[in-house]
Amino acid sequence: MDLEGRGSRTPAARRPQGTRSLSFDRHWRRDIADAYDLAPVPAFMARGWGEYALARDPKTEARVHALEDEANAEADFARAKALIEEAGQIRREAAKAKPGH
């Protein structure tokens, strides 16, 4: 131990260039690197565009919400699943619309 009671670790300023502590690398991967993972961005963009496209067509939006509400109240699992799948299909079709159409 040194005189200050902190152990004999080499201060960062005196470490050889190009080396970092392993705890820094673990911290970076755990807390920071995952925040910059851009893989889910296209899915979020498609979802946002689909919601925008539905909002521009009130009849289709009302139909989707009616299907989802009906599925929520349905006691038969198979029927509820079919209703949700139909609502999802309408959402996917709406998301395929080109901007301005």
C-alpha cells in the first residue's frame, strides 16, 4: 500500500498509452455501447409511419381500434387472435402507403 492507503494501482496518467482498465471496457459495453445500437431504428420508424398513416385516414383508424376493442372484449381466444391479426394486417397495409398518398 502507498502512503495514502489506496493500494499500489498505477495512476491513469502513468499507464502505458493504448491501455485501459478492464472495468472501463465492461462499463462501456454494459452502460453506453448498447445505447448506440441502431438495429431497432427501422422498426421504430416503420411503426411511427404506420401510426401517422392511420391518423390520416380516420375511417381506417376507427376500424383498427374497433377490431382491437372487440378482441379485448372477446372471450374466445381464437376469435380474439383473429381480430388482432386482422387489425395488424390493416396497420401493416397502412404503413406501406407512400408519403403524400
